[in-house]
Amino acid sequence: MAGGVNVPVLIGAVPLLTVTSLTLNEGYQVARIAGSKLAQLVSPTTRTINVEAVLVGRTRLLIKKGLEAMALTSRALAPATAPAMNLAGLPVVCGMTISLDMQITSLRFTQSNQKRDALDVSITLEHVPRSSLTAVVGEALDMALAAGLAAVPTVSDMVPARRQLGGLV
């Protein structure tokens, strides 16, 4: 990303402006070939995204409710949101990936004495493919993001490599 620009992480329609970390985990199913010591990677099995963020400002409780609605945690909100989830999952858009058909599997909010006017949130999303069409569209968008970011100057381009790596180079 360009230096000095705060690009939010979008989970569905909810923007997270103060993300402290984002982790993308991908795994592959391995199948043994019968009668052989060889193995083959058959297909991707899981894609999970873990997001750690801080909800700040007057809208923090509105953002909390928006995340809860998308996670289907509220009995009042689940009937209204669930029909849309049959067609498509949640899109997650960030500087690392564009992932469609995600579902919130874990949502944790923490408030502490040190940050009374803020909520720490931890979100785990898992890829739940709805159709092959959305899978193809999601991969195409992810490739477009990667190609587009390759052309954008970053902070790393401005700092000499020897300073980035602690003077080892």
C-alpha cells in the first residue's frame, strides 16, 4: 500500500479502520497415491482470515452490531440476514486479499480499563464456497488486486533494504 494511507479492511459492508493485524491461513488436502510413497496435493481445503482490530469513536457500538449481524449471533437479526447468506457469503476486502464467500466463525469483543472508549475485536472468518462462479470471480479479483498493487509505490520502495532488514544487507 502507499505510504501514509489508511485503507480500511471491509468485512461485508462494515469498515474496520484500525486493524492491528490480519492473518490469512490457507491449507491443502494431501492424498497418498495407493501403493506408493508419493503424495499429491488434491485441492485447497480451508482458507481462514483472522483479524484483530480496535473499534474507536462514537460509532464503535454500531460497528459491533454490524459485525454481530453478519455473524448471525443475534436471534433477532439472524432471520433477516440468513436468506442473503444462502446466495453469497461475506466479502473481505483488504490490502492482502479479496476473498468472497467468507463466514464469521468467531467473534470476540474485549473492553479494558486502559481503553474505556474503545473495543478490541478479534474476528475469525472461514471460506465457505457457495458456487463455482463466485469462487472464480473471487480468485480473479484477488489476482487483479495483486497485479494492481505491484504497480503502486510502497514504503518499502522508499527505504533502503539494508535499513529494512536491520542493517544486515
